[in-house]
Amino acid sequence: MNILRPPSTSSSSFPPYPNSVTLPAAASFTPTNNPISLCSINPPFTPAPRPTRHQFFVRSASGTANSSAGDLSSFLGSSPEAYSTHNDQELLSLLRNRRTDEAWAKYVQSTHLPGPTCLSRLVSQLSYQSKPESLTRAQSILTRLRNERQLHRLDANSLGLLAMAAAKSGQTLYAVSVIKSMLRSGYLPHVKAWTAAVANLSAAGDDGPEESIKLFTAITRRVRRFGDQSLVGQSRPDTAAFNAVLNACANIGDTEKYSKLFGEMSEWDCEPDVLTYNVMIKLCARVGRKELIVFVVCMTTMHSLVAAYVGFGDLRTAERIVQAMREKRRDLCKVLRECNGEDLKEKEEEEEAEEDAFEDDEGLVYSARDEVVEEGSEDVFKKLLPNSVNPSDEAPLLPKVFAPDSRIYTTLMKGYMKNGRVADTARMLEAMRRQDDRNSHPDEVTYTTVVSAFVKAGLMDRARQVLAEMARMGVPANRITYNVLLKGYCKQLQIDKAEDLLREMAEDAGIEPDVVSYNIIIDGCILIDDSAGALSFFNEMRTRGIAPTKISYTTLMKAFAMSGQPKLANRVFDEMMRDPRVKVDLIAWNMLVEGYCRLGLIEDAKRVVSRMKENGFHPNVATYGSLANGVSLARKPGEALLLWKEIKERCVVKKREESEGDSSPPMLKPDEGLLDMLADICVRAAFFKKALEIIACMEENGIPPNKTKFKKIYVEMHSRMFTSKHASQARVERRMERKRAAEAFKFWLGLPNSYYGSEWKLGPRED
């Protein structure tokens, strides 16, 4: 990402007094909306006393308009500087009149770089248009300024608007990088700009929620440094910003961080709203605290409540909630307490029938029920939900009656769909059609849920009938509806129908396919081993101006890896590394390793692993599994020993304090496939000592080894070992050691052997 610098300190860029606050000129182009102005933070220039490094002040980052000039004829034959000033005035006049497209055309035609005021206004207006083409233009200006080392010409307002526009268009990494660059350059972005980035990260996969929390913390830490908070009033976090970061905590189930941030809301004069408690319901659901939701329900909406119980898989309680709403009952808290009480009673009965209690030295009996609540989480929820500590005898009533709407019914339908209850899903749709209340009639989300249910059941014809019914009922299908159908056709290997649906989607329905649509059909090409088709759709996607995502690159790599073309997979990977919009993850590295290992090219795969480690990624179980498969195909059992040595070292729990700068690989928990493959290689190569170590590791991890398979391998390959009597003394001694290991392995298999004790070991022999 570009390194953004603060504007120059010329008189045309800043107000005359360092401690004054003015609105940037670039914010004036949209009078009907509240413009976003951003602040920069840098030490003030005063001769004495010298400020400390923690002293900051706020300054404007916008420039002022150039003075008026004469007509073009007065500049003919004048200096280039005068001609440049005249062009800037024409460009600025177009921008002031909101003629952004004409201003862009003039900027493109100009041979010189406009001044800071013109550039900042142009980037601001392009970003504010919220169109893909305009956003691309604004980003191209940023790229040009970076290449010419002129990034200081842009003010904070334009950068903030660009970051927010990128976040709204789904370019989260770009938006975050702009925000971080602004912080490094001494700017404090407007709260709306950085909240958009935090919200996108909180809902992203991988490490998005963790990065969201880090970004929120970095900005609030910077804001706290100001003694006079009025100077940074537009950058202070509001309730929306807290809701975004609290959502990140809920998504990863971090109760401690949620409690800490929730407590900070009062510090910033932010009051929890409905969405805050919706997120709290999600947190309760994420950590399995179903019994606590009853204490949140009176302060939030009913949608999250039904969604929480659907997420728990407790459709019975979700149905009772919806039924209570249909009956216009206000005692919903009582209904929930009754449901939770019934569930707790059933759970206790099951545990009493199955648990094996044990008695300690003092004669106290413990059971599994005593360890249900995670240590520390109870105190957190006592702070978040103080009314749950001493609940009143009488369940509170809802402030008003909540009638179920289409969203409530659709949420319940999603629960039916996940549980494979297709008939109940279809019946719910029919019942919604007959409702008197128009708010309960099915919408596009409802129909899409029914389509998903039929697709999941493999009933593609009925799914298409629902799509046709949507057109008859006047409910327009959206892109998600078509993507669900695309996935259904690809899953059934009907790629021709998927391709026809893709064309129908764009030409008949007027819905442009997005990157998800193409990712689905590229993955479908992989299922029928059509790497050429996958590449064709990938190129078509880019021709349409749709930026590939991490999934797009990884899926195309998978197509080449599965078809035995690792070099092409490597080329796709290199392009992915060069794409600044995509963050390469461990899945992409593993796909590259898999491509070489499928052909037994173990040396190439090892070079990829070395590159992966240099880039800060540690191999995981999937990486080692691919390497083990490659070693087996290459018939290089010696490589398996080196691989097992590395895996064994990472399986050992290291008793050491973790430090922030610790770069050692994390502990590894191997799975059955990896250990079975390594044991198979060692047995076939007669490395019985190592085979027993691997088998011991399998048993320690609760993985039952396949004795039947290993017994068959031993009998077929090694039953006539150690029969030669002509060998040197050194070879005889080595053979004896191997024979001891073989006898121990035969003992484990149950074959006739020289061991008759109850257990075997491979330690030093005792005389």
C-alpha cells in the first residue's frame, strides 16, 4: 500500500494559526450531506519551549483556491508556471460546479500535475460518487502520486473519503491500508471512515476480527493523547464504531475483550443501542450461553433472538418464540425461562445416566456438569448482564407486543433448511403467502432460502420452479438467488446448465455476475477436471472488470494442481503475490505444495515450503500431509524420516513463556491421515523403530492404527527378512538392531515374535 504523507506546510495548505481548526475545502462539494473532514496530528512548530513527543495539535489539511486569472489569450507565450496556474483554475472551476466527469477528462488530458487543492477535490468527489469506475479513477490518482513521490499533495479529507468508498465497495484491505497510512503520516481519520474499515474487518474471515480489534485500539489510543478532546471530536469513536468492534469480539467469542470494550463505551460518552445488544446475543450464542439470552431479550429486537436459537439448533424453542409472537404475548421472558428449564432438566437426566462421578481425597463428588462454564466467562457476563445475577421471581414483560414479520419467518425457515426439513420449509413459504399482514409476506430472502433448501436436497427442478414463481409474484430475484442455483448445478456436475444460467442472469435478469458467481463456476470446472474452462472463466471475470479475490486465485491454482500442471499453478500464485488487493494465506501456499507433491516432485515442494517459512508461514497438518503423499509417490522413504522428525518436534509441548516476538512454530496436532501415511511409508521401508514411534503418537492422540493393513504389508514384504548368513560383523550388528525393532513391531501386530512379556520397549537392552 502507498505510504501517505501529510500535506506540505505551505501557506496555501494550512490556516495561519497552528491551533485553529477549519473545514477542508474539499468537503464543500456536497452541501446536502454532512461532509467528512479529517484531522492531522503533528507536533506544533514553536521556538520555545520545545514540545515533547506526546504533544499534538490539530490542523486543517486542505488548501485554498488559487487567485483569479485572465483569459487564455493572456497566457499565450507566458511561462509554464502561469499556464499551469490557468489550467488549475479551470479544473477547480469544474470541480466547484460538481462537473466531476469533465474535471476528470481535463485531468487526464493535462500534461502537468495539478496543485494540491485540485487533486484533493478531485479524489474527494470521485470517491463520493460511490461508483466502481469513479473509485478506480481515484485510486489511479493515488498510484500516480505515489510513483511521482507527490502523495503529500492529498489532504486528509480526500484520503478518508477514498478509504470509506473502498470499504463500501468491498475493498477492505485497500481501505485498511489507507487508514493505517494516514495514521503513520500523522492524520486522524473521521470516525465514519475508520468505522467502515473496522466493520468490514469484523465480518471478514481468517484473522479479520483480530485485525479489526487492533485497528480500533490503535485509533482510540491515538485519540486519547489529546488533552483537549474537542480538537479531535470528529475522530472520537461513536456507538456505531463500538458496535463494529464488539461484533468482531462476538464473531471470535472473545468474552473478555467484549467486556472491556463494552465498559469503555461510557468513557467515550457512547450509549449502547439495539444493535449493541443484538451483538451481545450473538456473543451468548457463540460461547454457548443459551440460558443468558433471556436477560437480553427485553433490550433488543426479536430477530436476533430467533436467529440465536436457530444457531443453537434449538428449533423447538425458536418455534415457541414465533408462536408466542403470533399470539401477541408479552411474557416472552417467561416462555424462554420455561424452555431453558426444560432443556436443563433433560441435560441433567442424560448426564446422570451417563457420567462417571469420582470422589476426591476430601470425599467430595464432582461431575462433568461442574465444568460447563469456562473459567472467567461467568464474571464477564455478570458485568455485561447484571440482571442475570439475581433474577426476579417474576419474569419481566416485553415493553410492547412484537408481531412476526417476514424476516422472523425466514430465519426459522433457515433452521429448517439446515436440518434438512425441506417439506417444512416449503410449508412455511405457503403459510407466509396466506398471511393478512403484508409485512409477513415472503420477500426475495425468503424465496432464496427455499431455493437453497431445494438445492441442498438436490432438487434442482423444484428450485428453478421457485425462481419462476418469484417472477410471477413480482418478487425480483437477486444475485444471491442465482449464485445458489449456480452452486447447485456445479455440485451436480451440470456445468453446461450453470453456464447457461450465468448468461441468463446477465442478459435476461439484468443482474451482473460478481466474483462469487465466477468462483462457483470455476470450482465447478475443477469437479469435471476442466482446467482450461476454469482459466477461461477466470479471464472472462477479469475482462468484465471484476477483481479476483483470494478464493479466485486459490481455486484456479487448485484447477492446475489437480490436473498435474504445478508450473501453471505457480504462475497463478506469483500473480496473486503481486496483487495488492489480495492477502496470500496458508491455503494458497498449501495448494502450491499440493501441486508438486501430486506428481512426486518432492524437491520442488520442499523449495516452496522454504519460501513459505521465509514469508512467516508455518506448515500445518495439510502441508505435511501433502509432503507425505509426495514422499510416497517419489519413493524416498529417507525424506519421510526427516519429515517425521520435524513433526515430532512440533508435537512436543514446550514449557516456555510466550513472547510477542516469538517466531517459533506453534504446536502441531497431527491427524489420522498424516500419521497413517507416514507409518505406511516407514513399514514398507522396514523402518520399524520409526513406525512404532508414529504408532505410539497415533495412540496418544486417540487415533486407532490399522493393524490389519500393517500386518498385511509386513507379511507380504518382510516375512523373509534376516535370512542371509553371509555378512560382515558391522552389518550383522546393524541387522541385530533392526531385528529387535522388527520383533517389537511383530509383537504389536500379534505375529509370532521373540517377545513374550506384557509390553515391549525399544530402550537399551538389559543384560
